[in-house]
Amino acid sequence: MSRSYHHGALAEAMVEQALNAVREHGADHVSLRAIAQALDVSPSAAYNHFSDKDAVLVAVGRCGLAALDERMARVLAAHPGDSDEAARARFAGLGRAYIAFAVEEPNLFRLVFGPICAEADMGPESSGPYVKLVDALDDLDTRGLLVAGARDGLDVIVWGASHGIASLIIEGYLPREAGDALIASMDRLALR
Amino acid sequence: MSRSYHHGALAEAMVEQALNAVREHGADHVSLRAIAQALDVSPSAAYNHFSDKDAVLVAVGRCGLAALDERMARVLAAHPGDSDEAARARFAGLGRAYIAFAVEEPNLFRLVFGPICAEADMGPESSGPYVKLVDALDDLDTRGLLVAGARDGLDVIVWGASHGIASLIIEGYLPREAGDALIASMDRLALR
DNA sequence: TGTACATCAGTGAACGCGCGTTCACTGATGTAC
DNA sequence: TGTACATCAGTGAACGCGCGTTCACTGATGTAC
């Protein structure tokens, strides 16, 4: 009960608090002061752990990216096995997971793929999600499930299309169903 | 020279000034006061013409959307005619124009497709760019240039992929060449 | 076990800022007779 | 053609705000001897 002078894990607590604030209000409307206040800590306490506000947001972005990666990992785990069917399911599931993440956590999605995190070399190309997509496509290709000649550049199309449709959905330009339509169309165009 | 009391066309001038500010610094870093100052006008003058700041930004967004539409119209005009080749060139050109707009005017692109303009029912689905894409795809389809069964849902894929890749390029997650790669891959997958 | 001291992680007051917006006002313009 | 008046489009001062960040400080903790 007694609040000790030293918080003990302020850095983690601030990131967690900031994460919730971002999820709810978007990264643009998060302030260090509000986070500090929510944690009953002085506004300047953050500076013992972070160089500035953006550093906190980047940490939040890392959490967001990890959450996306975890969703994708869960999908892979849900469709194990060596069969062609499982390989197809993994591919479709990854796309759905990406879009679901955007729809369910739009503010986090915007932060993760927005300018603040982009500047922090936090690129998804070098991390989990992209690697999982590449692996899934390679798997399909190895199994001869891709249309002839389709593999080349397919990463970029699939990522781009998923990302674009996710963005357009969360801004209200496309209906939610566009996500499923995309998966179906990609299957039809690239898989045999 | 003599600055008259009445500006004469303040609304247009503010939008133009705001447009330049958005292009240069991004919509997030534009302030009404700075715009007013640049036009040698009091900070409150804007309120005779706009209900609030967002109204100015929406007007800027409309300009941005018009600029995108004009680019696309220019591409169509550059490839006139009834031949299959022209139809393919129009389709590829539209995609390239979309991505070029994003790359050359990233801040405008972000504003046009961002939350502020999305709230203002300024959707591109109901306006020039999207209609041009649909027409180009219908044209290809009529000519029998699409892979069998590909037309359905293709608008969404193509728009989504273009939008996603454009976004990922301007945030630095994909290289510029990804745009051309996308066009090539879409041709390969959907056209015959 | 006790003590001196360095370091860590907080405090809280303040700086300095720019912002969107409101308000009472006034000069300029247009219109009706 | 001249005059009265309504309306339009500005002014400029002020309100009230929250923000990121700095700074000198101090209480708590850990370590060496």
C-alpha cells in the first residue's frame, strides 16, 4: 500500500501505461505528463529511463510489433503439419491475422507502421512477421502450389495488398469484408 | 502593394498556404496561426471562412485528391486508343501514377487517406481515382485480357496493393523499386 | 556489524512555448430608395 | 446622384490550455572496507 519513494519498475510501467493510451487514443494524443500522472509519478521521472517522448512511443511500437508477431505465430501453430492443405491454411491465416490485428488495434497498427517507429529502424522486414510470410510463400512454392512464375516479387504484393487493405479498412474506405475478399482473390490468382 | 483591409480571397489563399505547409511539414505540424501569419492576417480571420482547423485541412485534402486524380487523368490521356496495348498501358500507368503521387507528395498522400479526411466522407471510392481504376479493369476484362475469373474483387486487390506498397515505400519499409515490381507482378498474375 | 560514500531514481517547481478559439470591435462594401 | 443602413470580412487582445523538457534537489539503495 505505502507508496515507496522508488517505484521499482517505472520504465516497464510507463510503457504499459503508454501502450494502453495509444490503443485507446492513438499515438498523437498521448502525453508523457498524462502517463506520469496515471502512475502517480512526477512528470520528469520518465527522463531517468527514456531520452524523450518518442523513445517511449518506440518502445510501445515494439510491443505492438511483438503482438502482431504473436498473432501470426498462433496461426501457424493452429495449422501444423506437412500437408498441402495445412500450407494453404497457414498462408491464408497469416494474411487474416495481419488484417485482424489492424482492425482490432488500429491505433497500434498506425504507430507500428508510422513515421515514429519507421525512424527507429524498427522495420518489420527484419523481424518476425515478414519472415513468417516469406517462409509460408517458400513453403507453397516448394510444394508446387504456386502458379508458375508467381513466386518472384510475391512477398511484396502480398504484404503490400494486406497492408493497404488493412489501412483502407481502418480509415473507413473499405468494409471489413474486404479482408476476406482479398484472401480469396489472392488464392485464386496465385495458387493452383 | 497597398494592403487593403479586405483580403478578397482569403479562403482560397489560406487553403493554398495550408497546402504548401502540409506538403512541406505534414498535416500534423500545420497551425492556423502560422498560416494566418504567412498571409499577414490576424489569427482569427480564418473563422470567417472555416468552422475550424480541420475544415481547412479537409479543403487541403480535397486539393490533394484532385491532384491525384489529375495525374491519373494525364496517364489515361497519354495512352489513348482502342488497342489492347493501350488498355494494358492505361492500367499499368494508373498504378504507377498512384504510387508516384505517394512518393512525390507523401504528406499530402497521408492527409488524403488519413483520419481527418476519412471523417469528412471524402472517400476516393466515390470519386475520380477509384472510378478510373474500375473502368480500366472493366476495359481489360471486356477485351478478354484478364485471367479467367480474375475480375471479381480485383479492384480491391489492386487498390489495396497499390495503397499498401505506396505507404510502405514512403515510410521507408520498402525501396522505391517495389512500385515497379508490383506493377510487373500484377501484370503477370492477372493479365494474360 | 557499522559506517562512509557513491549512485540511482525519484520530486516539484519552473521555463517557455504555441496553440485553437472567442469576443467585442470596426473599416469596407453593397444595396434600396 | 446621394444617403441610410445592413452585411461582410477583417482586427487585436485575451482566454485557457497542456505540453515537453530542464534543473537543482533529496530520499533510498547498494557497496567497500
